[in-house]
Amino acid sequence: MALLETEGLSKSFAGVPVLSGVDFAAEAGEVHALVGANGAGKSTFLNIVSGSLAPSAGVIRLAGAAVRFATPQQAHRAGVSIVHQEFSLAPLLDVATNVFLGREPRTRLGLVDRARMRHDAAALLDTHGFRLDPDAPVAGLSVAEQQLVEIARALSFEAQVLILDEPTAALSPPEQQRLFAVIERLKAVGVAILYVSHRLDEVFRIADRVTVLRNGIRVATRRVADLDHAGLVSLMLGEAAAAAAPPPRAPPGSVRLAATYRAGEATSSIVVRAGEIVGLAGFVGAGRTHLARALAGRARSNEIEMTIDGKAVDRRSAGAALRHGVVYVTEDRKRDGLFVPLGVLANTTAGALDRVSRFGLLQAGREQKLGGDMLARLRLAAPSLAAPVNHLSGGNQQKAVFARALLAEPRVLICDEPTRGVDVGAKAQIHDLLVELAGRGLAVLVVSSEFAELLAVADRILVMRDRAVVAAFARGTVDEPTLFRAASGDPAVLAAARPGLPP
């Protein structure tokens, strides 16, 4: 008997079906992956089975008994817990309070028992190998650490069914391995794990079975052992995934961005030439995002001296960097990259208001032309340009962020995790876009936790560790295992890789 089962699960919004007759079953003690392109209906399915949405039709069964959750709290009490891709933490509260928020232990007088809550949180974190301070304010944690708090909170419910939505998107490889170890322990005690990820290597690494959704319909459920990568992608996209040859790359031009970065006793040199893509690799905490934000004027740092085309750059603010042609695409589009209440077009043109205004007044025709042309170039799919940007899939939201960056007419484009949380089709389009932009003479710096992504797009890859560049590799001279070893500090690899300026 399936532990979690749905039959004919459907959901429509304003008469438009987004989920149609989905039959699904997850067994106790298995990892069941749910995959599909952005907009396939995965999030809607998860929100229904975890109590955030009511289905339009269909039945949910838990251990054979029909259930209907009106709230996530009802789902929690029934044994269904979810870790969402987007964080839902209270940033001003500490880790322990976030883990037990809404169900804090109480004293006999009805007051919050802080000592017991801290003790229970510390025990939970220690059990699962999460190196977090229960007293630390969540606002001061890194993205990866905040993800671990989300996972710890879900585990605290003693769930029979644990739903993980893109749980490794912000985790370093060692943290991913700890999460996989937690999943193995939960499997061993009979928990059903519903695992959603765009990282298909993870599906093949930990899942027993996989269900594929496409356009709101279940198209297949297979044993992972019976599939390969190409076959799974074909099921997701509805066609064989033929990899198009990337556009030919011209030799890079003169030095566009040159920076000297001092961290403690280490001094690193970073150079990106016009027409070149440089990848920045490393594990979470290596300092990649801090460096990228500092180069773009998003983080104050006296450790960096930087020039653009040989001229010193004022990095006191993002606006100052922007005037030098330095544009930054954030790793967290929901928090830092989008104006969520606004529509697609308004988000796209927000960084180019001077180009769509006259005498301080917005010219609707200019905005429609400029923004519409850019969105068409990026093949953004939306019901209309006025549609709220938060109604788009993750891949299309990311395209809107890129559209705004490109309308700012950058000379240096800094992309932090440019394909985080997007499907394989959108990822390929973004990779093609980065290569195209370099071909037009932009200097592109890409920060990514996915080494395969950097190998696919970068002309050179710099590896960071402990806030310093420790290795540099030219395109075609390195593979994933070597990058992993360099980021881990393997002396043999570091001795053979020359950090610093390119030849």
C-alpha cells in the first residue's frame, strides 16, 4: 500500500487547468523524485498535498485513508511536511525559534520555555549533522545555512512524508552529502521522501523512482535504474534533447575588468577580457558571492581595487558601478532581483527608465517597444507583459531579470548562480545567451555552484577557497573531479594550477 497517494488530482485557476488528473503514489521508505520543466505543475501538486492549496478535483490518501488538508498545519499534524524552494523563515528570530515557530515548548505558566527549545533545537541539529548555532539570528546566516534551518524545521515534525523542493540549490557539495545521508536515514525508518530537483544527477544519485509531469499531466513513472539522463530529459521536454552546438567563440579582446582582491594575507588577481566568460567556482562560504557583489558595488569592501578598460572604478554603490557599465544579476531573484508586485514589463524596464522616459514622464510606447523586444529576444513566455512577474515560472522570472540587466547596456555582466531553480530547457537558453553576449564583446563573470555549468560556458575557471583565488584553468583543460579537488584544497591539484592573471 502506498503511504502517499493521489488519484485524479486536478487544479484550475480562473478556469485554466494547471494540473489534470494526476495519479501518484509514494511508498514508505523510498525516495520518489518529481521532475518536469518549469510550469509543468510540480509546485501546484506540492502545494495541494501539503495543504497550501485545495484541489479542484481528485483524492489524496495517506496510508490508505482519504484526507483533505485545509491548511499546512493540518498536513503537519497528519505527518506531511514540506521544505519549500523559497524560504519562509523569520529573519529577525534565532535558529531555535524558527525551528519550533508556532509550537514553542511552554512552561507551567504558559511562557515560552527558551531553555528547552534551545536544547531540543541543538539536539535536532546535532542528530542530523547541521553545524548551526541555535542562538544565531537567521538574518545573519548565509543562504546555505538558512536552507539547513528550513530542513531542520521540517524534520522536527517527525513526518511520515517529507517533501523536499530543490533542497540542494544553495548547498555546497559537502552539505549536499550530509543531506543525502539524512535522507538515507529517514528512508531506513520508513519515511517517504518526495524529492523535487532540477539537478538530474541528484535524481539518479538518491531516487528510487521518478514521476515526470509535463503541462500539468503525469506522463510517466519509472524506476530510476531503468532510465538514463537523455531518456529522462526526453520525457520532461516531450522530445529528444538535442544539444545545439554553441556559437563559435572569437578570441577574447583586451582586458575589460581587472581587480586585485586582498583577503587576509592572500592577494588575488582577477581579469576578465572583452568577449570572455570567466567562471568563479568554489564551495558555499568560499567568498564568491561577496567578491561578485563587491565588484558590482553591492557590498562595501576596502579589499578590492578595480579598473574597467584601464580606468579606476568607483564602487561605493551599485549606481556608481553601473555608471562604469558593471551590471550584477543576483543569486536570489525573489529577494533582490524582482519587484514582485509589478508586472513583467515594469520589471524589465526598471533599470532603463531614462531610455523609456521623457522630461521625467514614462512613455508607454517606448517602454512597450524596448521591453517587448528584449523579452521576445529572450523568448520569455508570459500571458501578457502586464502579468505579475511572480506568476511566471522560475525560468521565465530569471529571463525577466536578465532582460532588465541587458537593457542597462552592460560592459561587464556579473551573474551569480544564473540558472538557480530553472529547468533544463531554460538553463540551456541562458547558457546560449551568455555565450552570445560574450560574442558581442561583453566581459562576463559567472558564479556557479554547478561545476558542470562552468565547464559548459566558461573560457577560464577561477577556483576560490577561503576568500582567495587558489587555482585557474583554461577551457578544455579541466574536468569536474579536478574542480572539486581544487575547491577542497587538494595540494596536488593546487600545485599544478596557476592562479592569477591569464597568459
